[in-house]
Amino acid sequence: MKSALLLVGIALLASSAPAATLRVVSLAPNLTELAYAAGAGSTLVGTVDYSDFPNEARSLPRVGDAWRVDLERVLALHPDLVLVWPSGTPRTTIERLGELGVRTVPIPTYRIAEVPAALRQLGALAGSGPVAERAAESFERAIAAERAAHARVAPVSVFIEIAAEPVFTVNGRHVISEMVDLCGGRNVFAELPQLAPPIATEAILAKDPDVILSADDSGADPHRQWSRWGRLKAVRAGTVYALPPDLVVRATPRLAQGVGAVCAALDDARKRLGR
């Protein structure tokens, strides 16, 4: 009972604690990166596995990974608040933290526009608004420039691969698909109901995309992987590209670099395809 009351007290203090005294735990690698970009890195006292950017994040205590969180470790860090990722942090974890009196703050990052929104939200929480605003505006300028540059390009059909064995893709609601759209591409599996479903080779062959973009992080060579399917237009044209996974999968300010990489790949594909 005493420990429960203590936790409730911590949560109440968090709502009125000065930003400089905040103790924050992040439960997703992208949220950790966003916090640093927003100037809130000094408030972080813990995070989850794979939080490896920037380098300072590597030294933070770990409380589990994005799917399994050790609540005792979280509580031992005496956080004022815990950052959670609505699409990744298990609902049961969020609910349990609430039951224990720990304040959770959801940071949604489903779409490109939510990256600057998240930066501003974190800046407001940590009292680092000017830093967060500069980061948000820089990101928005970079995205706007790519959007304007590719507003009237010839469309190309694109298969997006996020895992090679087995093969997984994404539908139109995923941020990678939004990046492809921005660069003048069309996700051939945009209409699938699942956000990131497994996909059969036969379905890919039937779509016969102009371009294959691989964000697989296993180290597999997508050119070698797809070379066996010589009937694919993308294989014949040499329009199979490997993308840096962290730049296109994590919704952080580095997504601007990811958009640049996607647009560069599709620009090259158009040249090879004569469009």
C-alpha cells in the first residue's frame, strides 16, 4: 500500500514539476531519438533496446525492449513520466503503468507531419521549446523541398520490402508508403488491410512493379535476392534499391534523409525506365 501511494505521489508531482527536474523514460527507440532532437535528451533516465541514436542514447539504462518492458526497472528509475508509442508499446504495459500511478505520455508518429508535431510536444514537456522548434522547422523545410521537386514527376509503381525472410511489405497507411507517394511513387500493395503484412512472391510477380525498394535490416542483398526473378520489370531494368532502414522505418527527424534517399532511388529508376 505504501509503495502504491508513493507511486501516485510521483505521478502527481510530475504534472507540476519544473521541466529541468523531469525524469523521463522512453519506451521506443524513435521516441528516444525524438527527445534528443527536441533538446530533451538530458531528461532521459532510461529507455529500451535498440535506442542507439544519437550516441548518447547508448549509455542510458535499459528497461526492456519495445514489446516487453520490465516494470520494476521502470519504477526503480523514479520517472516523472514515461513516453509511449501508441502503435508499438503494448496496451497492457501502458495500462499497468497507469495503475501504478506512473504518468504516460503518448507520442504518435504514424505520418510524416507527426514528426515535427512530436518534436514540439516534447519541447513543451521538457522546457526546450526553441530547440524543438528549430528542429521541427528544419524538418518541415526539407520535406517541403522534396515535395515541391517531385510534384509533377512521372509516376512509377513500387514494391516496398521491409523484411526479406519471410518477405513483408507495408500498406498505404505506413509512413514508408507516404514517403514513396511524396516522391512520385505508387505502392502496389497500398490497399492491403494490414499495416505490415507478409506477402507471397506470386503476388509480387503478379504486380510486376517498376521499382523494388528494400528497407530490410538483415544485411541481405536485395539485388541478389530478387535476381532469381528475371521476369520482374524491376530486375530487368536494374531498379532494385536498398534503403537505410533507420532512415525510413523510424519516424524521427532523420526521416527527412530517408525521403531524400527514396526520392533519389525513384529519380534514378525513372531514368533507367525512360520516363
